[in-house]
Amino acid sequence: MQAKLPSLRRPFPCESADCRREEIQGTAQFLFPFPYQDRHARCLVIDELDFAMPTGIISIGSHVPDHVVGNDKIAEWTGVSEEWIHERTGILERRYARTGTATSDLAVHAVRQVFSEREGAAELTDALILATCTPDVPQPATAAIVQGKLGLRVMPAFDVNAVCSGFLYGMALADGLRSASSDTDHVLVVGADMFSTIMDRTDRSTVSLFGDGAGAVLLGPVPEGYGLLAMRMISDGALHHLVGVPAGGTALPLDGAALQSGQHFLKMDGRAIRQYVQTTLPKVVGQVLDDAGLSLGGIDRFIFHQANARLLESFADMTGIDRKRMPLTAPRLGNTAGASIPVTLCAADRDRPLERGENLLLASIGGGMNAAAALVRWY
């Protein structure tokens, strides 16, 4: 990823005749006339190569509600058998938040675990990015609500909505913030969703898949050779109609007619989405591997968005990924959308603690349609 430009503290000599050297607040700097010209390039390659350290994961945390919704309940709602659900999805149960819980509440629990894992993490945090497509309210950003509930100091706090790919999009934004701002070193990235609130409980194709949850990571500086090695993101807006909630925005207000027709519930074309996953996931995974100069054999663990356990198993078999290197949370938690990747990362770490130098490949498919992949070397 791109590093910050070095600060203008100890400049190299510039050979340009019209470049003058001045002392500003006791610091030697070069000033040059505009327009900027290439002959002054050495003026910008300055300092003692004081580049920002790479972005890595410093601390992790997750939270899922304690209320378990098993396939027996889904079968009761939809009229299909428990066997039908498990055979097609690989999911046995999922978690639903209790009445009165908001997405921000799940996020706060996950962040508090992040803070408990690393002393002083709250004070280190310079920005907060929350990935969600089920916000507390249309506005303000749920990130600001989380910031308030946690009592964090004044800092940038905003939401990103890339549906199930939101967490990885958030990581990319966090890396960009660290590169762009000299006073942003640590960024909290949270994925949190409550799909139980947008489920038509008679629709077997959706209600059998989704659960609620939140996961979070604190991103910060790690030594060269570790952290975020490569990242890819794509979106194909021509396919935006394949999955979404039709009502509740400016295109279709959430009025009585929309409620009566169930337009406030999630709708999706499962067959078309499966085809998109089968063609796009291998592409974005291959691209990020190429960018990092690695092969599938060089990846220690694959932390995938848990769209559907059967779909992931099929992808692993198709690409030759050893299933033992692909932890699954879908069987017990379902598809937790934007929370899925950090929740699965935490589960993998609990099962077998992550070790320094492990290569992790994170990948997701989200509504839009979009996809994202990141290669992280654990520190």
C-alpha cells in the first residue's frame, strides 16, 4: 500500500538554480516557485526516509447475541424441513439480537473486546469507520452513535455501506486515512449488522441464511513486511438489483403500501448471486495473490465472508484450497453480513491463535454487486 510522503525536516540538496533554502521554525526546508516542475523532485524526497509504517491489525474483537435461532424455528416459519435448510446452506443455527437492541449496541460490545485485548487502545484510536447496511437510523451515521456510547474523544467517525463487503472496504479506507493524514495512526474498523430486522420470515431463501453480529479490529503501524500487503475492490452497478431492500429510501418511501407489500424486507436472486460468486470470487482472490506475489499454497488461513457454508466448501474444492485452512462460522452463526469477516477472524484466533508471519487472505462478496479481497501478514 502507499506510504505517506516524508516530512520536510532534513532536505537533500537541490540542484535547481531557482530553488532557495530557508529555515522555518528551526527546520531546514526547500521552497520552490510554482508551477511545480520535475526538476524539483529531489525537494520532495526528503527527510531520513521517514515513511509511515505499513497498516496492520493490532487488536481484534467480536460479539454475537446470545439468542439462538435453530433450523427448527426456520422450518416452522417457512414450511421447509430442517434437512432441506442444512443440505442447501450448511447452516444449523444463527443468532438474533433481542428486541430493543440496535446495531450500535452490537458494535459497542465488539469494540470493547478490542479495547480489552490491548491496553490503551481507546486512547490510541484516531478514527472510527463502521461498516453496516442496517444502521440504527437513516442519519446520523451509526459510527457517531457508537463513538458517543463508547465515550471516545473527538475524531473522524463515519459509516460505509458496501453490504457484506463493507468491512474490507472499511479497511481500505483506514489504510488511506493513515497514508493521507500525519496525525492518524490507529483506526478502528467495525463491521456490524442486524439482518434479523429486515427478514421476511416466510422467505426460505433469505431467512435461512442470515444472523446478527459485530466484529472489530484496531488497525495501526506494524514493521515493514507485515500488515496489509495487497488489496482489491470491485463493484458492478449493473447488477445492483440482485439483492437489496427496496423501500425506506428516497426511491421508494417506507409508507403503508410498501409495508403492506413487504418492500421493507431483503429481496435477493439467489441463483444469480451464486453465479456472480462463482465467477467473481476466484477473480478477485487471484488478483490480490498476484499483487502480493503469492500463490494459494502460500496462504495459511482463508478468512472468507460467510455467505453460505456450502458455497464456500464448493469454492474451496474448485480452487484446491485445503478446507482445514478455511475456518467456517456460518454453520453456527449464519451469514452475519458486514460482521462476517472480523467475526470469523476472531473465531479462527480462538480456535488456534494467530502466529506472527501467517499469511491471511480475506475475501467477500457483497450487494451492489461488489467484491473485495485483502492479503494480510499477521504481526
